[in-house]
Amino acid sequence: MMSREKYLDSNLKKLLEENESKENIHIFKVIEKIIPDWIIKKTNFYVKQYKNLQNNWIKLCSQWKTEPKEILIVEYLPDLDNFENYTILRHIIESLTLNGYIIRNIRDITTCDKCNGAMLNEVAFNFLKEQETSIISNDSKWNSICDNCNTCIKN
Ligand SMILES: [Zn+2]
């Protein structure tokens, strides 16, 4: 069961202080110490059918003069309008983003069962499909295997 409370500033501040070190701890060490369950899955690419997501990521990285590293699929991302009690988590997210990582919510993104590339999960896929401006065609169905892997299986 996911609890948002553990990501609140009040909780993370305490954990940060407990784990404070004189050395500059690497960001992943901090994550491992204070929010070890936060990152659920990792991958380093979006599947081909979402190449717009891949391209956006590449574009962002070049803006920040870094290289795309990993897509981190996490248990919790605070809503944009509810950031004030999650400034520590936001700081962690910003540091990662500036270093070429992209942070995605497990509610929206999963990985292909076959190639492990990042793709929309079923809920996000169906939600987007229902939008009028959707890039997802009406007759397409969500699959736990990406289109590219699916084609390879059929052939
Ligand atoms: Zn695949």
C-alpha cells in the first residue's frame, strides 16, 4: 500500500538529517537511503511507437547539455499544484532531470514485457485514447507487449 506521507518534506527532512554525511552523497545513494521503494522500474528508452516521447526527452537533455540516461518509473510523483510539502522530493527530481534522467509515474508508464522499453500503461493508454485530440487511434488496443515486439512475434 502506497503512502504519500512518506514523501512529505517533514518525513524526508528527518531521514536526510539522519543520513547526513560530510561528503557529498551521490543522489542515488540518497534515494537508496531515504526512499528505497520510490523507483519501481528503470529503462533507457521509449518503445518505437512512442518516439515522440523519446524525442522530447532527447530535446530536453540537449537543452540542459546532458545525455539521456535512464527513464525512472516511480511509485509517486507529487502533482504540480501540490509541490509545497514535497520540496525535497522535487529537488531530487530536478537534480535527476538536469542530469539526463526522466521521472515517470507508475500510474502512467510501464515497460514492454519483451524489450523492456517504456510505454503507456493500460490506464493512461485508454485515457489518452478517449481524448478528442488523441494521437492514439480509436481502433487500437493496449497490449503488454509493444507494437514493435508484437510485429516481430507475428513474422
Ligand atoms: Zn517491446
